[in-house]
Amino acid sequence: MPYNTEYASLLELFIKLVESQAGREIKPNEVWLNDAQVLATKLFKHLVAMQTLHLGTTVRRDNETDFTFVDHGSIKVVTRAAFETYLVFFYLYGNSDRALSEFRHKTWHLGGLIDRQKFHASSSQARETLIDEKEQIDKLKSEVTNSTQICDYTGKQIKRLLGGEWRIGSGWLDLGISAGFHKEYFKNIYGYLCGYSHSSYLSALQIGQAQSIEDQKMLSEAMLGVGVVVMAHFTFSYSNTFSTANNVLLANPAAKSIAEKWKFGPEDMSKIYGN
């Protein structure tokens, strides 16, 4: 089914929700919440990229049209990135326990800085950045170690957590389930998207078979459907995190109705998957 209209409506709502936080003063003890905006921006750009790729690409040589195609393979790679971005957003900010959210943000922040320490620094500026971030790493490790939430982890898990494994004990399937997706739905969609990201044989086979623009559009359209579902979930997660966004949501009943329609949960899909 065509998703263009509802995709555009939810994307417009997305902008309004995130803009509701623009210009608001960030308190010293809530700086970590600013990364919710960064993740929202990342997700938004992925969603726009999906929409743009769906329009198709025309290759021209010598100022003449040579061929046109819809790169549904790239849309699937970007769709996976969008899906994962939302799952990280929900993992960090999607629960009502603010202390737990802040703890998770610290481990996520720590993991990212530790990852960058492994990169080769080819300039003096890059080397200085790594030195500065080493101090941040030590500070974050201390804060994580001294947090009350650390008691929920075993000794081995704590070691891995302090080593940068912020998702300790949680795979992408676990994050998908905790974010409100049906287990089998998530496994099917996410596994399919990973196949394209990792160049599985199925991805090559499908790209080879989809020779017509119509087939390419059909495969691309399905990814817009995934984008609509992700945006629907984001709509309510973001609105639950920020009261200003919730006010915007309530002021846009038509878009809210679309989001409610596409916010699939386990109960909604139990008949499809038989559990």
C-alpha cells in the first residue's frame, strides 16, 4: 500500500515535536538530555534520506538521460540505521525512571569515547582530542562505578560495561522487544534489513531480480512502511519524555491519529504471528 501521505504527515509532526524543545534552557544537571535531540536529529535525517531515495535516481551522461532506478537496497540500509537509532533513543530515554535513564546515558557515552580511543590519530588535533577524552572516560567510569544502578550487574558484566559495552546483556532483539515491538515482527524486519547491510545472497538475488522500476518502487515502498511504524513509536516516546512535545501532540489530533494507527505493539500483531 502507498505510505507517502502518512509518511509525510508523521515527518511533519516529527519536526514539530522536536522543535518544541528549541530554545529551552538546559539545567546543569540535565545536560545529558540534550543527546535526545541529537538522536532525534540523526533519526530525522535517516527518515528524510529514505524518502528521498524512494523518489528514484536518474544517471545522466553527456547531458542525456542514460537510465533511472530506485535504489531500494540503500533504502534498506538506511532503514536499519533509523530503526537502531530509535531503539537507542528508547533504551536511553523511553522509561519513566529518570535515574536509570541517566545511568544508561553515561554507559552509552562511555562506550562511544572508548571506541574512539581505538582509532588511529593522524593529526595533532586528533591526538589532543583523545587525550582530553581520556580524562572524560576516567570520570565517567568513576560515576558509573559509584552509581546505585551498578548493583544490578554481576562482576563480569561490570567489567564489560566499564570496557565500553553499554548494551551489556541486551541484543538488538532485546531492545526491540523492550521498545514495544512484537518479537517475530522485529526478527523478520530487522533480519531482512541486516541482510542488505551485510550483503547477504538474498539481497543480491533480490536486487538482480527487481529490474523494473515498478518492482523497485514496490520494494522501496515497503521500507517507507517501516519508517511510518518507527515514527509512530517515536511520536509517543518523545512526547512522554518532554511535556512540551506532548502539548504539541495534543494540538495536532489528525497527525496523532495517524501515529496511533501505526504504533503496532505485541497485542496488535499476536494474531498474525500466532502468539
